[in-house]
Amino acid sequence: MQSDDDLRARFHKLADRVSSTTPEFHSVAGTSRGTRSVSRPWYALRRLAVAGASLAAAMLFLAVGLVWGTSTGYASARVQSERERNEIAATAGRVTNQLATLRLELTRTRAGLVELAAKQGASARTSLLAAEAEVDSMTANVARIEHNVSTAGSAPSGAAFAILRAMPVRTALAALSCSPIPPVAPVPRVAALQQGIPVIDLPAATTRAPETFGGILGVRQAPDGKVLVNDARRRQLRLFDSTLTTSVVVRDSMPGSATSYGRLGTPLIPFLGDSSLIAEWNSQTMLLLDPHGQVVRAVDLPGERIFGPINSGYSGIDSKGRIIMRGAILPRRLPPGVTTPPAGGQYPDSLAILRVDLDQRRVDTIGQIRRPVMKLVTEKSSLGKTSTLFTMDPLQSVDEFAVTANGSVAFVRGHDYHIDWLRPDGDTSATPKLPFTWKRRSDADKARLADSVRAAQDALLALGYPMADFVLTQPGDCGNIPAGGSGRSGNANAPPLNPEVLRNCVRFESNIISAPLGVLRSPLPPLAELNRNGAIEDYEAPIRPGSTLADLDGNLWILPRTTMLSRKGELVYDVVNAKGELFERVRLPLGRAIAGFAKGGVVYLTSGDITNGFTLERTKLAPSPVAHRP
Amino acid sequence: MADLDEELARHHGAAFGWALACCRWDRTAAEDVLHTAYLKLMDGRARFDGRAQFRTFLFGVIRRTASEERRHRAIRSALTLAALRQEPAAASIPHTGLDSMILDESSRDLIAALERLSSRQREVLHLVFYQDLTIADAANVLGVSVGSARVHYERGKAQLRRLLGENGNHAE
């Protein structure tokens, strides 16, 4: 055991050894004062150089890593692409065989149809045309599938490398090497779309409301799934739960309360977000409703004369909250001597489409649409009552308009079935003609149409147009005026009518006989001879008034006047996306019409009649096979 | 500056011994550390404010400089950029001074035993036995409390005795 002194002695002995080899102080200190002091800038430079070298080395490693990783990625993609191409080639071979078989079957079917037509004559021509159209649609689908298969089978390896071309690593490499980045060629989509337009059957309803409606004029789905339904005929606004099982009446027909619907059925106009507009007829204003139908505030319109047209059922809203509506229909008086007796006028053959800016309180005309020429005949009875007869030509081609979910206004032109677009930013564009099976009318067809219209007119005249009266009581009520009183014929023993009531009553009558008022008129000339100014057009009009709808996914639904794709009378809509591409046709279930839309391809359908009421159903459209549905 | 030179010259031998201890008896590293420490004192990066003895202050500067040098060497080794260092003269300095110490068996055993101690124990023992500092001064140099220095001193001394005894037995 060593004591502290022993340890100290050993340390001192070591110190002696060290001291004998200690360098001179001046050699160390002199170096510090001289060489090192002078070399300090060089020392800093050296450290700077080391830092720069470190940075350069790091960049070099990064670049090497990027190149290495890219090469590995390309190699992996090449192997994967090769494998997929082999699989696609094998699949394409099988599909091609199946398609050839299918094509042979279609050819046989077509030959059978021709043979059947020859046997059964012209009586089965309509059904044969429909079957042939179905065959054409199947042929188009087969061609499209075959084209896709051949395209996929012969796709070069570039398709698999497209991801690598667009990947950030390649961009980084291009940036490092200061080389330009070649743009990726855009894929032509419109041409491929027009080759074969798929026909999609709208699935059967998944949800159905247990109660019936008098007439649905607007459906709005709230974010929480609740559904606001406007029953315009029963003058009720009902809020259903998300399953359409139970409902509460938000606005009722019962007058006198704060939640009264009003005395007239009126459309439910979609507004910004999930809100809606509905007319308040007493004050001639619009009420802004929240998604659950509660009144948020009243919207004052810039001018009284647009209140009626807004509630015509043809209004939409753009992305800036401006109301897009059709203008007021004002008849133009005909020159003296030209009118039909006793007096009359004529509506213009076009309507202005207006844009109502509620913030700036201005109304602009943004377009025109073609409407059928409509004439009116005014007659004054012995009571001083003025009756107006409206008649129109149902054979003319018309234009339609709708406001899509992104705020674009689409003008669907009926004379050649194309769409003019007015975008939210003010740009205008026109899409090419949409595909449509144009049917040329021969002279015999025109004569047959004129005769059939005249026969229909005569039949209605014989019935007295029982359902054609449309009574608008403003501001008083004249709906229960007893028959008889006075006039050219009627019940002479009936009490006289109150002239004050009649002055307050404005009655629009569609034609001929105003039986409730007890005023009988002599039959007027048939409609076909009364109204048509020019000859019947050479081609059937593709659309009819009220045939264009806009869903909440940015698509336009156009119902053509005729189609060969309807099997038993189903409605078949042409669905056009925001780019103007007709990308699919949707066939509704039999007996159903569209009542409204919700986001995500949700469609509300209605069916029924006035006697038994209308139903409300909900279904959802499957995603489009060409993936153009947003 | 003249006073500083005198002070440094007066404590140069002890400073070199302390630098050797801080550099694990690597003479080249010790000379480099001592050189850097002198440079710090002369250009004012390390300033003596008189709160302790100058020797204690000098030893503290040398210890921190040695620590910095070890850290820089570790970083350079980790980055494998030693080849970029522009110190060709460092590799050519022979360890002549250490050779004579190693030749002495007693000194060699002591150095070997010290190498097996922890760094803190080794430093405390060196300051107390080699430099004849008190434990309080040693704590001041090392930047630790007196109590901690005392614990290191006692444990290091016991460990050193045991190691030297083992070496002595092996020698016998």
C-alpha cells in the first residue's frame, strides 16, 4: 500500500522526466505570437475552404443519390411496365376473341331485324328502329372497348414512365443540370369520348318517401342529409329526414300564420350554398331560406317587374350570387288589320336572359333564347270582363338555358343542338354540335303533323279544354265565381255577378271556353292554322321547353325530344360536363322524372299523377366508366 | 504583454505537464493545445480577471482548449475529411519526449495506471500530486464543486493505489 507521499514522489519523478523534455517557452509562445498570428487569416480561409469542400461534397453525394435513385426507379418501372404489358396483351387477346364473337352476334341480330322488318312491314318499324338503335349503342360500346383494349395493348413503355417523367426527382435533376423540362403531351380526351357514349341505367331507387305529393317543384338536400321538398300544388314546404321517412311541414298552406306558404304554388330556387329562395307573393319579395327551410331574411329585388319571371321556374344562380332568369314575356301588338278578330298580339320569338345583381341592384341582359311564337287573342264579354286566349306552336325548335353548379350559363341551341357557354369570368365559348339522331320530315310527314295537331285541337275543343284554365287571382279572389249571370249564353236566372269582384279578377285562359265564368265563346280556329307563321321545319326539333337541368356536380342534363335508346318509354338524358363534352347518357327508370339533384351523383326522382299524387325517390348514379363525372 | 509573457514563462513547465495530462500523454497534441492556449491568452480571447490564481486560470484555459481540440478531432474524423486538413507538419513531429518517460519503468507504470482511471479522477490526481494544488484549486480548474473534486480525489487515489499495487505484484 502506497501512502500519499509515495504517490506524490512518483508524480514528482514523472514531473522531473517531463520537465527534461519540455519545449522552450519561446518556441511555443513565439510561434503563437508570430507564425500563428500571421496565419490567422489563412486559418480562416482554410476553414472556409473546408466548409466549401464539405458543401460541394454534400451536393455531390445528393446528386449521386438522385441519379442512383432515378435509375433504380426507371429500372423498377421498366420491369413493372413489361409485366403489365404482358398481362394486358394476354387479356387483350382474350377480350378481342370475345368481342369478335359479340360482333358476330350483333351482325346476326341486325340481319334478324332486317328480316323481321321485311316480314312484318311498316307496323313494326318503330320497335325495329328502337332495337336497331340499341344494337348501334352496343356496337359503339364494343368499338370503344376494342379501341381501349388495343390502345392499352399497344401502349409503349412511355405510359408507365409518365409518372417518372412528371416526378419531382426528374424536375430536380433537370434543375441541377439546367436542362429544359420537356412538357408532357396532353391526352386527347374529347375525341375518345365522342366515339362511344355509354348509356347508363339509373339504378332503382334506394330510398322512397312514404307519402305522396301534389306536385314537386324543387328538392334541396341539406348538408346533414335532410331534404327540403317543395310541394307546389299543395302549397307546402316539407322537411324530411335523411331517410325520407318522417317529415315536418315548414311552410303550410294554411293562411294567416308566419309560416304560411302563400296562395300560389311557386318554385324553390337554389341560392348560394345550401340556401334557397322562395316567393312571398303578398309582398312581392323573395324569402331566403336556410337548408332546413327557415326564413333567414327577405331579399329585395331590384324592380317589381322581375318578380314574376323569377318565379317562372327557369331561374338559377351563378357563382357570385346573381340570379339568372328569363326576361318578362311582353306581347307585341300586331298592326291593325293583321290580327285575328277581335283583337290580339304576338309574343316575340326570343326571350332575353337576364342577370340580376342583388348587390349592385342592376339587371343586365346576358343572352337570348329562342321561344315558340305565341299569339294571344283578347275578348271582352258583356260583363266588361276581358278574356285572353294564349296559343302557341308546339312544333318549333326552341332554345333552353340552365346555370351549372360552377356558375356557368349554358344556352342549349335547339336549331343545331349545340351549347353556347357564358363562364363566370365572362368568357364565352361554343361547343360543337352534340350527337343527335336527326330525323328529316318529308312533305307527307309535315302534312300528317298538321292534320294531327288540328285533330288534337278539335278534340280539345270538343271537351272544352277542361284542365286548361289557369286562374291567377290578383289581388282579390275570384276562384269561386258562380256560373251564369249574363253573357252571350248561360243561366239567366242566376244572380248577377259583382262587377267589383270581376274587376279584381285577372283570368288567364288557355283557350276557348271560360265555363266557370259562364261566358261562352264561339270556337276559335284550330291552333295549327291560327299560330304557325311559317312552314313546319324540315327536321324535328331536338329539345323542347323545360328539358334542360343542371345537377350539383357541374353537369348539364338535356332531355332530347326523341331518342332511340328508350326501351319502354323511359326518359334518356344527354349528360354534358362542364367542358361541353357529352360523356354519358342516363336512362331513367320507367315512369320516373327528375325532381332534383344533390351532390355526388344523387338524383331525386318523382312519379305518379295528379289524381293519385306524386312520389319522391332517391337514387345515386354510379361513377362514370370514363371517369368524367366529377 | 510583458507581464503576461513572464507569467506564462514562469508556469510554462507546469502548463506543459498539465497539457500532457489533458492530452493523454500525447506530446504532439499537448504542444498543439499549449500553443493554442497561449494564442488565446495573447490575442485576448481568454482574459485573466484576477478572480483566481493565474496558474489556476491558465490550467483552466488549457483544459478547455484540450476539450475543444478533442471535439474538433472527433468531428473531423466523423466527416472523414482528415485528408483535407492542411497540417503536414503535425504528422512529422516525433514523440521524442515521451520515449524517455516510457523508458523509465516507474513513470511508465504510473502513466499506465492513470490511463485506466476516469478522466476526472486522473485530472484531480494530477493537479494535486503533480502540480501540488489543493483540492479546492483543482476543483476550480476543473469547474466542479470542491465536494465533487474530493470524491474524485479519494476514489481515484484508492484506484491508483490498487493499480500500482497490482503492477508491483506483477513485477515481482
